[in-house]
Amino acid sequence: MTGYICENIKKLKAEIAAACERTGRNPDEVMLVAVSKTVGTDEIKQACECGCTEFGENRVQAFIEKYNFFDGEVNFHMIGHLQTNKVRSIVGKACLIHSVDSLRLLDEIEKRAALAGVVQDILIQVDVSNEESKFGASPEELLELIQRNESNEHVKIKGLMTMAPFVDDPEEIRWIFRKLRDIFIDISSKTFYNTVMEYTSMGMSGDFVVAIEEGADIVRVGSRIFRDTH
């Protein structure tokens, strides 16, 4: 398969590999989630043919439409802010919900997952940069969420997610990725029921290299894959 999507993916994977090499990591440790929120099924098909298997959506309606179209051929992640009244639609369908940031949302996911008879994997979204415009639990609220989930039988916390501010120079936000990784390591050193720290989801098209250098396990990249720059 040729075309700009394949070329973009090839370049992207080379940059991921280079970032891993600089920090002594295996590129296979980094999951690439192709953010498909702005594209249709044809573009997703092309990305699939070029090796992508993980896709991220931020709106529930688009998530459901694409999930149904591909019927299990690929994995879809819910990466956008999730309202409690939309939880029922995606529980059991999202391979990973990246954006859990409140006790209310956590409780609703547990409720809907129990009714569906499934265990839903989630990440806790942390507002490391303390921006009012950003969703996410504060580092202090994070522990409360993890402790609440110890009584949940249908939700498993698999790690943490953060969104950094958009900046021209990714070096300005390196500290955010480093801080999330520090929080991740701290939680990993403790034992919580229904919490298994596997992933830090951090880094997007403009800053994924710095995020990987600081330990990202999942990067969420959209425009670098689906934009035709030729």
C-alpha cells in the first residue's frame, strides 16, 4: 500500500524508534494510537494496511459508527472527555478509556460495566499542568480515584493519561511528562486492588518524541498520520 498515510506512518515509526534508541528503550514498548477523530473509514483502512491497529476517537457518536463499521478488526480507544450519560454506549467496546477524571464518571463506568457483564480497562486522566481549561484529576484527587476503584469489580485501572498544553517548543513541557511518569512510578510501588500500572498515555503529534524520552507507553498521534503534507 502506498500513499501519504503510509509514508507518514513510516516516518513516524522511525522517529519513535530513534527516540527509544536514545533512551535505551525497545520501540515495541510504545503503543501508537492513531487519532482518527477527523477522518473517515477509508483513511482508517489505509492506516490499517500500513500496520496501525489502535485508533483513538474523542466523540462517542463517531466512536460507535467506526466501531460498528470495523466490527472488531481494529481496537478503538476513547481518548476524549466522556460524559456520564454517554458511558453506556461505549463500555465493553472501548479497549481502553483514557479520560476518567472524576468519581462520578468512575462510578458510572462500574455500574454500566456490571450491567453489561464486562470488565472495562481505563486510564486516569491527570491534570499535571494545573490548567483550568484542561480536564483531569489533580494529583491529589488521583489517589482518591484509585482507592474508590478498589471496591469495583468491573473496572481495572491500567495507568495514567495527561494532555500537555500546545507549545511551539516541546522542551517547555518536558517537565509535565516527567512528572506524570514520576507519579506513575510512585503508584506502581504500592499495591492497590484493581489497579495495574501498565501505561502512561502522553504525547501527541507535536510533542510525542519528548513524551517517549520521558517514558510514554502510549502516544496519541493524529495529524502526523492523516494530514497530506505533500
